[in-house]
Amino acid sequence: DRAAGVAAVLKMLDVPSPKGRSVLIKPNLFLASSKPNNTHNDTLRQVVLDMKGRGASRVTVGGRSGPSTTKTIMEMKQLPALSRDLGFELVNFEDLPADGWVHFDPRGSHWHNGFNVARPVTESEYLVFLCCLKAHYEAVFASSLKHGVGAVSRDLMAELHGASDLDMHMMIAEVNQAFRPQVIIVDAL
């Protein structure tokens, strides 16, 4: 029971209060399947309800998918309907305008010219990552560090996927310099 499990975990942890803050929840959006490729909707629903119950001023759910378009995955997962039911804003990072991205080029970066991260992630008052523990060719096992790649613009994925294994792992880690989630939940069912 994911909803009960998430509620119990959030009660047990000393989760920073989102009271009065705008919360961005970034679920895992990869493929609309029963495999652990996506944040389960029961998990997402419970986290939205929990953040609202803890006094968040606003809750937004946003992300970018791959390899399918984010719009396709969001529709297949019925996220537009869920957003209406629960009263949260749904943001497809692929639809962000040019100024919706923040450029990062950390010293010693393995990216050729740095990377662009979705502004809603970098400017979030309270960031929640909802990850899935899964096998992944880019990272052996994907979890919270790999989850940050879903905040990077899609046009940089060819560079990431074309890198050597060592460089790719460094590039994945470097992305995480652009933000600091307050809560990371990994669904390992």
C-alpha cells in the first residue's frame, strides 16, 4: 500500500516544514507501464496531500520525460486529471520557454558547455524528488542522483548518452549541483 507507506514514512522522518512555501514535486516520468519506471500515482497523490496538509502555499508537479514526450507520459499516467482532482499545477518542462531554463557550467564540468536546468527546479522554495529504484544502463541503478537528469533540457541528452561511462556518471552527479531537494523519496517496491 504505497499511500499508507508514504504517509508512515513522512510521519517518521523529520521532514522540513513546507508551511507557507511553494512546493515543486518532481516525479519520475519515463514510461507509462506497470514496471518501476515511473512514480506510482498512489505515491504522488499521497505526497501532494501530505504537502497540502502540512500547509504548503502551493503545490506544483513538474518534470521531463524520456524517451517518450513528457506530454505523452503525463497523459498516459492521467496526471492532468489527477491535477484537477487534487488541485495542483502540472508543468511539462518541455513546454518551458527559453527563459524557463537556467544555465550552469560548474568549474571542471564534464559537460561540453555546461547544462540547462528547468527554472521551476532551481527556483523552487521546497523541492521534493519522487524517485524509483530501477536498473538503468546509464547508472547501473537509477535513484536520486540520476533523477536530477529529468530536470535537464532534452536537447542535451545526446551529449549525455554519447559520453563515456565515467564521464556520464560525472555528468549525472554534476547536474545535482544546481538544486537541493528538501525531501527525496525512493520507491523501491
